[in-house]
Amino acid sequence: MKKSFIFFLLLLLCVLALRAQTETSGRGGLYRHTPEKQTRLIHTRLKVGFDFNNRTMNGEAWLTATPHFYPTDRLTLDAKAMRIHEVGIVQEGEQKPLRYLYRNDSLEIQLDRTYRRDENYSVYIRYTAQPEEVADKGKRTFADTKGLYFIDPDGKDPERPTQVWTQGETEYASCWFPTIDKPNQKSTQEIYITVPDCYQTLSNGLLQASERHDDGTRTDHWVMKHPHAPYLFFMAAGEFTVVSDTPWRGKVPIDYYVEKGDEALAKEVFGATSQMIEFFSQTFRYDFPWQKYAQIVLRDFIAGGMENTTAVAHAESAIQPAEVLADHNYWESVIAHEAAHHWFGNLVTAESWANLIVNEAFANYAEYLWKEHKYGRDEADFHRSEKINEYCAHTGDFDKPAVRFGYQDREDMFDKVSYNKAGAVLHMLRNYLGDEAFFEAVGLFLRRHEFGTAEAHDLRLAFEELSGKDLNWFFNQWFFGCGHPTVEVSTRYDAGSRSLSLHIRQTQDSSLLFEFPLEIDLYEDDRRQRHSVWVSAKQENTFIFAVGKQPLLTDIDPRGIILMEEINRKSSAEYRFQYRHAKDFKSRYQALAFAVEHADKSFLLAAVHDPCYQIRIKALSALPVEQLNRKELDVVAQIAKSDPKNLVRSAAMWTLAGTRDKRYLPLFEKGLEMHSASVRNAALSGIAQITPELAKRFLMQARPEELTGDQLVGLLPVIVRHRMAKYLPQLMSYLAYYPFTEEDNPDQAALLRRGYEWAMSLDDVAPVEKTAQHFREMKPYLDGDDETQRRILEVLENGLRIKKGLPQTPSVRKQTDLLLRTIEEIKP
């Protein structure tokens, strides 16, 4: 009894010591250590079966491991909210019981003896996973973190299929199997999944065998031959249809798991996958290393996408209607992002969450690379500018380094700094080194750390070795430092010396100054000369250029390479000149932004013919309709009829709809026949504004499932006026957004608010559930965004006020409780 007590006390002290190691305070405050490796996982073998009624999973695990360096007689595993039934050591095919202590989600096992490094041992654990009992509910990245999710397990919801699936990142794989749940662990894997025979299963690696049983179940055996991190382990089962695509290079299977009825859409959504894998194999100088590539669409998935090795999970919003796909595949960037993770994140994994950029910087930048390859530089640059704007909008992120060991919670790392900023920094590095050096260094890094882990310094060393350049300054400034420069630009021409002085002042905090190479375009007449200068890490930089005469335009960073915010004082004439003569997207888009801000009609009309369709859309959307004459409207009408991009045709129709001119009714009626969600949406809006009764008849005859929320927005005046409640499910996420449109479009905001308040006045739980779900999905992105949080709470509290004024039926009380719970979740 005394020895047992001492053993358990020692185990408890070990647990507390290990936890203290990850939460120490360094000289600069909180410091998150890279997890110490006392044990190295080698192989994980699992057998699992599901209790759908109780939402639990019965499991058996065989873990093969070895001491990392120091001899040890203990094994510490993460095992969240489990019931542990049996623990043993496997020797010569037999299992001998081991003593263990299970406490605070940690399983401490006393091994049968002391093992030295490179001495392997295998332990057996029989357990029950209880995802509904997981105490760690997550912080911001995900709505919750059960690790294992049951969707309609009792099969009572006719609108949803029965599914079960896992989500491991960050450290929630240990919610469904005992493991060392850290990103610097890797093991090979095999899993036996027993399910009803009518279900499909998916896991990492290849399906080796399937065995049917007399009780109507089946056991599938999946095997992953290459080591990968526990958070990338995945399994799913449910009512899926498997759509097979052309194998990559004729040997790697490409499969899409979708719900029945979505088979025809699967290849439209995911059909570029094989091309992406080939492109990334060549671009990263390292061939795709895995056994297969499957993608699965899951109900109620808690993230957009997740890069589980060879078994990528996607939210149900990946499946878009055919007429939406005819306009644009909005999920293509996510597909490229998750595919790129199979090199960055899966092949080479960030050794700690502080080094998350090893995974996410490259996955984010891969979105740019794919667009550049498939659609051209303009579209890629537009995508990059949108990502940078998202990062800059999160002002609370300015003080966060991309690589940071002082995070409060590991989920904090999944922000716009680790993704958007870090991806933009890689673009700068690529342009600084040149394409050949950059991509050859990427290949060197991958080969050096394949099937292992790395930190940001390893990345730096690979780029330094390949290029021969010292890059400490670059990594210290952009990855290990925080923020970005804001530059104020001014020029002065000296006619006597025929020289131009360019003055650049960094206006951000003077304690945080940046150095970087900068391109400058000078235009004398129509001739452009591109100069390269080096901006030093000081507040004021001045550069002098010899010129023949005063330049008509000085354009800094014309390609938009540098992650910075510019303060320019160019005249309208200069911006017009810049738009006409600059070839790069950033310069044209910057000039267009000036035209939009000043509602410059002639400037905008020139931009509606830009080669980049995103610029055409922005110009059309900003046209001051009331100022357009008949000839100018005819130009817009021609675009609505013939532009090669549906999204541009739609933007033109929206502009024409604002005229309420019956001349365009035939154009709108023809638009209803187009296989395009955006065009039909604009056409419906035009009809609603010209002949509301025609729109009303259309809506009375249509079925809600035939129309998307985007299509219905243009019909809101008719829907709200005639209180067509059947369309509310598609519209609630729009109606609840009314405070966010008040500044830009007060009339639209007032209409949305009327619609929202009408929906809340109904004794109907569905609109409340839709609203609550929409804002809960936004919750992970609200960190530091007090204004968005305030507006969301305003909407919810407005709904609560209306519900309290209704007769308090059991249904209304249920709706009131749901709003109250959602308010508490959203509150800081």
C-alpha cells in the first residue's frame, strides 16, 4: 500500500511538472516551450466502434514507442474525457497488466521496466471516448473542440444525414484516442473502423481490407505507411457517395466523398485537385509523397477545411449550386490551401504552435501561387490584396509577431498574422531572392525535414544556404518582429539640377522601423523607368533621381510587393495617368480606389473595360447611376449582355437595376434564363424595382430551394412587403447583418432591419436558430474586433427585445433562451 501511494504521488508530481514546463515565464513574460520529447511515438494501431445512441466510441489502442533520449520507466499520454478500462504491455503476443494513473486528461503509465532509447515497447489501452464530456471547449479557432463529432446519430432529422467524424487540430486527437498530442510527435498509423454496412468510411492512407459481419456491420482497415502528427489523424463514417477522379500521374487515387445527390457537383467543385497536386509537386521541387488524396464534405464541420493527411475535410459550404459554380468556384482557394498543407504541415510539420507559419504561411501563399498559375498575375494580386486588407483590418494583430512563444492559448496562433501576413511575407522573400533561388530553397527545406518537424529558423537556414544571403534581418523583422510599415510619400522636382527628390517617411511607431528593397516607377511623358532603392530602418529616407524633366507620375511599389500601407497625395490627374499607363494590378487598383472614393464617373467608365474582371466589377459597382446619360447606360447594358465573366454581367445589371428604367426589362427577363446565380440575382432585382407585381408572381410560384440567398437579396422589398416567410431560412444571415451596412447603404440597412424585425416577430424557432448559428460561426474571428462584436450583440439584443414582447408560448420561451445563450457566448 505504501509503495503504491508513493508511485501515484510521483506520477502526480510528474504531471504537474510537465504542465509547468509549457507555461513558464521568461524574462520577457509568458513563454511557451516547444513540447519536451521524453518519448517518441513510432506506430499507432486503433480499433474503434461507435455507440451512436450515447455518442461515445469504444476503442482499443496499441502504441509502439521508445524513449527519445533518456532512459525511462514511464509513459505519459494525453487522453481527454475518457474512461480507461485496461492498460497493458504487449510482449510476445500477450498483454500483461500495467499500473496507471488517469487524472486531469492525462494517462500516466508505469512500464514494466526501464527502457533505453531505441528500445521499442508496445502498450495496449482499452478505453471509451466521451466527446460530449470534453472539458476544453476551445478558445477562438473553433466553435468547440470535442475531437469526435456525431451528426444526427439517432437518424431522426430528415434534413441531415448520420455522420461521425474527427477534428484533431490543435490538440484534440486525444479526445478519441490516447496519444502524445503534440505537433512534434509523428507516427505511422493503422485503424480498424466498425460501422453499419451501409456507411462509407474514410481515414488516412489506403483501405487495405473490408470484412462484413453477421450483425450487419463491417470493419474497414485503413493503413498509413508514412509518419505524421497526431492532429492529422482522421476518420469519418456515414452516408457518403464516393466519386473517383483521374488518379494523379496515373497512380495516386483522387476521391471525393459527398452526400447522395451531390455527385454531379463533386467534380465541378474539386475537379482541379489533380492539377493542383501536379503544380505544387513541380513548384515546391518535391513530388507529392502520400498514398492517396481524398476530400470529404462534412455536415456541421467546425472549420472551413482541415488538411488531415490524405483525407482532407471540408465544410458543407464547399458544395455550391451549379449556377453558382458557373460564376466562380468560391471554394477553390480553400482546396489549394489544404492541398499545399500536404507539403507544409503534413510532410514537414511545425514543431510547436509558436512556429505555426511553417504550416500556414505556405498554405496561405499557395493560394496565390495557384491563382497566378491558373488565372494569371492580376487575379492572384487581387487575391493577395484582399488577404492583406483582412490582416490590416484586424488592428489588434499589429503587435503580434508571426512567430511568437508568448501566446495566451495555442488557438490564438490561428489568426491573420500566421496566415495572411505570413503569406504576404513569403511573397516578399520570393521577390527578394528571385524565383529560382526561392523555390529551390523550398525544395531543400522539404527534403531536409521530410516526415519530420521544423521551426522558422530551419526555414531561414535553408534559404540562406541556397541563396548565399544572410536573412536574419528579414526573418527578425517580418517573422519574429511585429507590425508593418506605414509610409508617407512626397516628391520635389529641382529644375536647376533636373533631379527629383523622393521622400519616404515611416509614420508608424518610431521604435518599430523597417528596412526593405523598394521599386519606384518614374514616368517622363509616357516612358517608364523602374528604379530599385533600399529603404533603411529609419524614420526618414530620401532618394534623388536624375531626370530629363519633371516626371508626370512617381509610383512606388508598383507591383505591390511590400507589405505596407501607403499615404499618397497624388492629384486626380496623376491617378488618371497612373491608371492609363501602369501595367501592374496594384497600381491600377490603387488608382481605381481613388476614383471610387471620389465617384469620378469618367474614370470609372474607363475602368469598366479593364482586362482584370475584378476591376471591372469594382468600377461598375461604384458608378453613380443618377449621373449616367443614355449613351453611358448603353455601354453598361452592352457589358451586361456580352462580358465573358458572369460576375461582371451581374454587376452591370445591378447598375441598370438602379435606374428603374423599363427599357431594361427585356434584358432582365433574359437574365432569368441564364445559367448563372449572380446574373439571375441581378435580373430579379431589376424586375423587382421595375415591376414589383411581376416579381411577386415569380416568388409566389417559385420554391425556396430553387433560389439562393444571394438571389433573394434583390427581391427583399417584395419579400418583406408581402411577408413571404417561406424565404426566411435563406435570408436570415443577410437580414441579421443590417448594422454592418448602415454606413455604406442606409436604405438597404433599413430594409434589412425591417425584414429582421418581422422575422423575429414570428413565433418560429427557425429564424432564431439561423441567426444564432450564423453568429456562432463568426465567433472564432472576433478577437480584438470590438466593433463587430458590438454590432452582433445589437442584433441579438434587438431580437430578444421583440421576443419578450410576444405572448410567451413554450416555443417563444425556447427562442428567447436561445438568444440569451448566444448573447452570453458572443460577449467578451
